[in-house]
Amino acid sequence: MSPELARLSHVALETPDLESSLSFFRDAVGLEEVARDDGTVYLRAVDEFDHHSMTLTEADAAGVDHVGWQTDERESLDGFADLLEDRGIDVTWIDEGTELGHGEAIRFTTPTGHRFEFFDEMEKPDPPEERRSRLKNRPFSTVGSNPIAPQRIDHVQLWDAEATTFEEWLQDELGFHVQEYYDREDGSRWGTFLSAGGNKIEAAIIDDEEGSEPPALHHTAYRVDTANDLFAAADAMKERGIDNDGVGQHSISRGKFLYVRDPASGHRIEFNAGANVTFDPDWEPIAWEEGDLEDRQWIGQIESKERVPY
């Protein structure tokens, strides 16, 4: 059988000011600090049992070290390593303990320049006693949590000057499933929205229309309950002097959004609510064409195209 991915797991971000970025992602956004090790801070959202969904590492400039994906089992990790090497892609094995929280992993660069990490198992540490929920199916107590704290990682948006090549490679070689896509009037592809696990958008691949920029991460999305939480987050950010980068509702996925950026690094987070999930094994991708709507967004706009390269 072909190796399979289970889900998006985490993003490993670099920042020129670790403490300032930590103040944004932990104190303003509401992610929980799990551990620190060798200049890296590990964070997770309040409804996540896994060790982390984001890491922050101090570096000379803002960047993305890798995007992490979990395989469905150990055999798939080995299978992907073999598959990638057969395609002429260099695979680096990462020893258990190199990155806290998960075991042996592989890292590689996709043909168009995105750095990925695959692993099969992640630790599920208990929260500190004073932060632990009495509900066994909720890791963190809501008492003491940041009121706008998001629940879990949802998706990443990746920009690429060779976006069509990239999304086709994700499908053909890694087994990603297309949920929706958007074509321009001339038939060229603007964006493809894919799932690793098969039932929700986990990677949005967007054509970098400027064509001269390196592959980059536009944003990492975290899930919140309702659209009301987006306004609460916007209010909290304004109180901290942090402007939002756009609020509204997507046409694709129907997800409601609020974008904000870490002032120290430019890394963008999306608070996301209400996006649809599909469980149909015979799902046919939703096809959008330019002109179906007045604009790609149903309500509102994304105010900035800035993104952070690898």
C-alpha cells in the first residue's frame, strides 16, 4: 500500500526577537508554552493534546524552518522516505529528541522549495497541574486561559511561483486530496486547497503572481469556535496596539477569518471559524472560476500580501 499522511501537525518558525514573538503568540494570541530547549520555545493551543503545533526559534531574520506533517503509521514514514529518495529528493533523517515531542523524523525540500518534516508519533504531555481541566477530553482548563485563545492548528497557506507544479506534486507523490480550487479567466490556476487527511483543507497553495519571490508561508491558521470569537480577538489585539490584517469570510471553505501579524517577525496567524469539513469518500472538488463572484472573498479582504520565506 502507498504511504499515507494523517494530518498537518506543526510549523517551525524563526524570529529575530524570540521574547517579543513569544509575547505575541503566547500572551496576545493565547497559545500555551510547553517547553524551552536550546533557543527554541514549543507552543500548543488550548485544545491540543499533542506536544506542540508551533515552535519559535531565534534567528538572524524571520523565516520558516519547516512545516510538519504526521503520517498514519511508522510504515508510512519509511515508505515516504523510500518514495522521495526514488524520486531523487534528498532525505535527512532526524534523530529522536532533536526536536522535542516526537520521535524519529525525515526532513526534505519539495521540488519547488518548501521544507517539510514527516514523523509518525508525537508525545501528549499533561498540562501543569494548575492548568489542567477536570474534563478528561479537554487538556487545558478555561480558568486562567486567554479568553481569545484558539483551539487547535487548522491549516497553512503556502505561496509559490510554481504553484501548479507544487500542488500537482503534492497530489501525485504525497497523496494530498483537492477540496476546492480557483481558476482565473484564462484558465490558469490561482489557488488549490488540499487535505492531507482527506476531510478538511490543511494546505492552501497560492500562485505567487509576482513570480520572483521565493516559496513562502503566508499564514498559519488556528481554529476558534464562532465568528464572535474573531471580533473578541480583534478587540483584544486593538487593546494591545496590534492592527488586524483583514477580517471577513472566505468564499472558498466558507471560513470566517481574522488575520494578525507578530510585530517582531511578520509571521501571520489566522483566527479561523466555520470552515466546512467533508466526509464523502467520493468527494468531487469544488471548482471556482474568476467571475463566479465579484471577488475571491465573500466578505472583507486580506489587507497584506506579505509572507515569510523559508
